[in-house]
Amino acid sequence: MLVGTGIVTLLFAAAVVGWRWFGGGDSTNDRDRVGWSTIAVVDRTTGDVTYLDADGEVVGESLDHGRTGAIHAYDGTVSLTNSRTLTVVPPPGSDAEPLVVELPDRAQVTPVRTGDGTFLATGEPTGGDVSLVDVSAATVVDIGDLAIANSPVDPTMFVATMRWNDDGSLFAIADAANFQTIVVRPGDPEPIFLADQPIAVGDDLIATSQTVGLQADVSLMGLDRTAQATVPTEIPAGSIGVLRDDRLTMVAVDGGVYRIESGADAAERIGAVAVPAGAAIEWVAPIAGGDRLVVGGATFEVVVDLDGRTLFTTTFATAVDPTPPDPLWTCLPVGGSDGYHSIVDVESGEQLADLSGVEAIEGVAADGCSVLASIAGEAVVIGPEGTATIGAYDRAVLGPDGVSVVLVTEDGTVELLVVDVVDDELVVGDPVDLSSLSEPDDLIAFVPD
């Protein structure tokens, strides 16, 4: 039985039924914000990138990257994508050439966030080759190209099955064509092949799972293909878990939280997620650098720690489309369209801010602890310090610090606004006009430090 240090139940109108805070862990309320150095403004037609500082001054340019459909900004670097290519743009002041990666038809580009940097994974939604682009090093790992020489048939991979360790030095992905796991290390041309499908990656072990009837055989495999443990257990929900040292923590489809360690001959049930009657676990996501797991279904969300304790749980009266958690967030905006709930500190389970009444979330801070929300047609910054109304908008972009906003109004005005805490209240500072340096339909992104 799980015993909480404090239980609070609130009732909200609309979609939220109630929530419980079970407590445990330290709060991240006193946090270090992720800063930003520049704002990248991209002309969609030419691909020209203009870098602006906090005063709205031009501090750099990178020109002629071609028609651009999306921008990705991580680790001080901007990457641009269209239907054919992904281009990693050198930082302002660099003499390096852009890295241009050819994309397959209908390619999807997915950020892979690790504690030591960000990769962009490229792949086809119907399966095929997958590549990893290190945006900081401007290098590419073509997993299919590395693996094809030692595979009976061409590998078929889906980015959604990729798992990685904390520092991004080891990646594993399922190969559906050859019923195997392919393990790669950036900078190493020799892949490693394991049986079954990966569910978690550690520094020296890979956790894999093979479905057997209504159960699964879960193994902890060394990189030399030696099994440190193989145990029958319930099927891992979401085919995902967290592997720390030689210990796997996973949530099963029945709601049980299980631990498997090297040398074990059975999975230890260490807790349980309360799945509402008639609901099912639809997704599981590591958060807080893998210190917590978020478990969700259409009508509920739960945060558990690696000891199986439930720190926070809530249910919704109607199905919601949740905000996908970033693995590096230390806070979680709970809920989604048709029912936002609150911002929760995942270390402790404490509710930091109320999101009831939010119609949409336009952006989330790099730590997950603040959001840019839409309420009654206005952009609003919401975080542990309070709420600040930015104003009516056509488009709005939130900075990684959670307090900087680029606002594009319906009349085409483009402004930078920064929210500050004055006498314990959130105050919106004077706007910096960016209209002369950008067009209303330009792509805009803050470039994190």
C-alpha cells in the first residue's frame, strides 16, 4: 500500500476531476533558468537566418539555405528543415560550413534530448532508415548504413523505438525487418546487435523485451551479448523503462511498477499506478533526466519515482491530448487540449501553478516549469511565480527561460517582451520592436545557451 505524506484533492470545472499530491523528493521551484543568447529569424522562402540580441540588434547572419518549413533551436545551434534536407547552421561568427543532410520522402525530424546535448533523429513514419544528427558536433550517424552489412535484409526502423542513455553516448533502436536491436555509439563505426526490442539503455547494459503470449521476457544485456538477467514479467507499457547502473524500472500494462536487477530470476513488483476503471495505460515517458516516469492514458496522468512511489496523480472527465513530456523537464504541464490541469514539480509531486481555463499551450520553458498559454484569445505566461498577460496575438514564441516572449500581432507587429518579478508580482517589461527586422510569417526561435 502506498502512503502519502500529504494528500490534497481539488475539484475543477470542465474536464479535470481531481488530483492527488503524495509528496516525496525536493522541490525544483527555486530553479536555474535556461538562458538564451540570440533570437533566430528565418525567411521561409530564402532560408536566410538573421540573429538578433535582446536589444533587437542584428548580431549575425547566415544566408541562402533555401525554402524552409521548420526550425529547431538547441544547444546554441539552429537547424532548418524542408521536405528534402535538414541543415545544421553554424553559430554566428563561425567559419564552418553548414551541415546538409538529405532526408527521405515524408521524413519526420524528432529531437532526442540527452543530458549532454541534443540530437535530431530523422526517419520515415512508415519505417526505414534512421539517422542521428548531433547538432553541436554537426555530425551524422546513419544507423541503417552502419547496420546493413551485418543484417540479413535491409533494416526497417522507427524513430519511436529509439532509446538512449543519459549522456547520449549509446543509442538502441528496434529493427522490425530482422527482429533485432541495433546499438550504436556516435563516433564508432561498428554497431552492436542484440535480440528483441530495446526498452531502456544504460551505460553498460541494454534492457530488451520480447512478447510471449500475454507476458514478456525482459532481459538485461551486456554489450558483449551476455545476459545479466532474463525474467518473465508483465508486458512493459509503452515499451519503455529507465535503466540505472544494473537496475531497470518499468511500468507494466497492468499498472504494476517493476524492478529488475542483474542476476535476478524474477521481476520485483515495487509499486502500482492507479489506472481508472475502463481506462488503459497508453504511454510512458521518462522525465527529470530519467529520475521519474510519467504514465498516461486518455483520462489520467501519473508521476512515479524509481522506487515505485506515486508522487502525483489526476484524472479527467473526458479524453485529453497531453503535452508530450521532454525527458529533461523537471516540471510537467499536466493535461492537454480539452482539459489542462496544472504545472507539477515532478521531483516532489507538488502543484506549482493552475492551468484550468487554458485553451492551448503555445510553448513550454526548457525546464517545463513555465508555459505560454492561450486564454480568451490572449497570450499568458504561467509559472510558479504567477501569471502575466502578454496580450492578443496571431503567433507567440516562448523563450527557454520561460519569461521571454516574441509576440506577432494580427496587424503584423513583432515584439520581444520579457516578464520580470517586481515586488512578488509578475510584470511585463517594455516591448522591443522587431518589426523592421522580420516579417510576420518568418520562422522565429530563441537559441538556447
